Amino acid sequence: MTTAPALEALAHFLGERLTRSKSELELHGRSESHFPLTLPDAVAYPDTVEEVAQIMRVCAAHDCPVVGWGAGSSLEGHGLAVQGGVVVDFTRMNRVLQIRPADMDVTLQPGVTREALNQELRATGLMFPVDPGANATLGGMAMTRASGTTAVRYGTMRDNVLGLQVVLADGRVIRTGTRARKSSAGYDLTGLLVGSEGTLGLVTELTLRLHGIPEATSAGICAFPDMQAAVTAVMDTIQMGIPMARIEFVDAATARAFSSYAGVEMAEAPHLLVEFHGSPDSVAQDAARFAEIVEDHGGSPFRWSAREEERRALWAMRHNGYYAILASRPGARALVTDICVPISELARAVEETQADIAASPIPGPILGHVGDGNFHAILLIDPDSPADLEAAKALSHRMAERALALGGTSTGEHGVGLGKLAYMRAEHGEGWDVMGEIKRALDPKGLLNPGKLVPQG
């Protein structure tokens, strides 16, 4: 397949905003995780939905693959152009179009990052809470159905996207959803597209649900003798109805990495990091009730604070966890994988995964969103060692199989991309074939992000 005719036609109306420079191709051929450099043929930078539609029409006419690109922070190779073609980078489509405080929603372009959006919202008393850690674009977050530390209270992107504007594979522009908070009018196309990883269309506009900034916040940290005690404490907290905004756990290896990287003193033991939102009285009461539960399960005293600087320091440490773990093995790269299981099975899943890692030749600290039953293993590999990579892939494989056996999913929030494609049949059965039929109906030539998510060939 040659992309030359498509690139010539695209250059005609994009000019310098279609680039084939080596540096740009390499920038858009890299992954945050272990996948090898995979170069596209060109990178396009559209300014408007009309340009995106024209890009799609040209590429459809010349059978040229098209891959959407946000911040490039995904972990399963979602944005890699495995069949070449054009990467459409939405960096220039980064405007917040309309904030509606009375309706608690916002309409914006896909290149807006979550941090930029919350900066725009500061004066309104509102926030967008979905927080995957990376400063990802909202378009990319919608396409991967992202979640993160606050999902236990505010939900994932699935729960916070009200509507989309999308360019389909033939260049048609459609809108899905409305700003109404519910609807029974037809298929839920918004729900279909959120999490589709760019295989069904290119998102050019999003309408998102907003939430009020809490009057007060308290956050804290505590250690436990083992993972079972920590998870049981979380289960008791949930069952008692204590409203947590975040509840994260890290294993002993991650605590050791935090201590070294952030200059803190954490015991080499499993820890919970917790946050509560509400009024000044309610967050103090919630923290006190949680402290009692921690004590009942043999945890260390729950150290909490309502001071903003201390809370920010705690979550900065958590969000920098990936880099802290990478720094614990200088020169390493990471195969980063996640699974999600019912909370009652979380301690078993973590402990069995830890045993697998301990028996392997590579380190793999674990951290995750205990309130959701979702955790990540950062499997550290020597980039020059094929044996390390094979060991990491074997560990990831065992994690995915374990999750499915325990009634969970092979990926709680990273998505499918390239890395989890092999588990879709086992997880979805004939439902995966239905996904492929939907893909063929909307993209019969298979041009949108080929090689990902659905059955291949």
C-alpha cells in the first residue's frame, strides 16, 4: 500500500501542517510503555472539524490508515500507526468552547488537557474530576475510557461524557448525546464511542459533566502488615457508606521507591492513601471513622490533614509513582499492565501476582485503585534484554488470565490497544465478534486505527 497520493492531497490544503520530518514521526511513533518505535508516514495538525473531515475523506479515497493522537500518554500502544498512514494530532484543537455553570457542563475540543480544563474552571467553583495521573487530553481520555484515582467517587469517562462530535471513516460528521442528564431516545452512540480507541471515528468535540469543588478536603496515609488487612479495611469502609473521593494502595516495593524518589519516610509495607470530600465537619468525621477501621485491622495510625499543601504533596507523590518506580532501576523501561477484579478478590489477585513477580527474574512494584479493585504492575525490564521482556510478558499474561478467572477484566483502565488484544476472545466470547461487526459497518475499509481492539483479518 502506498500513501503517497493521500499525502500529496493532504499537503495541498494543510500545507506545513502536514509534516514528514524525522523528529515529528519519531515523536508520534513512541509509546509510554515497552512497545518499539513505530513510525507513521506523516503527521497532520488540523485546526477545525471541517479539516478533520477533509483529512478523513482524502484518506478514505486513497485507502490510507488514520490514527488519532492526543498527548501520547497511553500505555498499550493505542496511538502507534502499525500499518503506517497518517497520525492526526489534535494539539491545535485545544479550545474550551463553552462553560455552562448552571447546567454543570462544558463543551470543548479534544486537544484540551484535563489540567488546562480545570484551570479554566477555577472561577466557576466547578471541576472535572477524572484524573488518570498523566496530563492527558480529554479526547484521548474519552477514547480510552480513562479513569484514575477519583473514579471511586466520581466515576470514569464513561460516566462523565454527555455527548460527542465525531468524524466517521467516510468523512461524515455526527453528534451523539445531548446535554440532558438522561435520554431513552435510541442507541447510546456516546457510550459506544467512549472507549472505542479511535477505531470508529475521530472525536472533534466533547461535552462533559462537571462537579462542584468540595468545600473541604482531608487526605491521609497509613500502613498495614499485609495486603489482606488493607483490602479488608477498604471493604469495611465501603460497606459502612463512608464516602471516599480517592483510596489508593501501594505495595512495599512501591513504598520503598516513594521513599527514595520523593524523600519521604515510608515503612516498607503496604499503604493506603485516602482522600475525603465534603464540608469541614464531614471530612473530619469521615477521617476519624476511617482511622477506627484502620486500627481494627492492625494498621498504623492514620495520619491525615486538611491542609492543601500536605494534600497536594501526598497526591503528587502518588501521581509520580511511575517515575519513582522507574528510578528504582536506573536505565530500565517498563511493561505497565493493569487488571481489575471484584473487590472481594483483590487481595488474592495482588498476593498471587506478587508471588509470580518474586519468582521471576525482574522486579515489578504494584500500586492501584483499591476502591475499584483495579491495580497496576510496573514490570521493570532492561531494554537490551529479550529475556527480561519475555519474563514481563509472561507475568502480564498470568495477571490477565487470573483476572478473568476471578470474574474480572484484563484491563481496568489502560484499554486494549496492542497489549491486551490477545485476551478479548476469552473475556467477551462472541461479543468480540459483534464488536468486529460494528467496526466493519462503520469503517468497512478498516482505516481507523487498524490493528487494535477488534478481531483482526
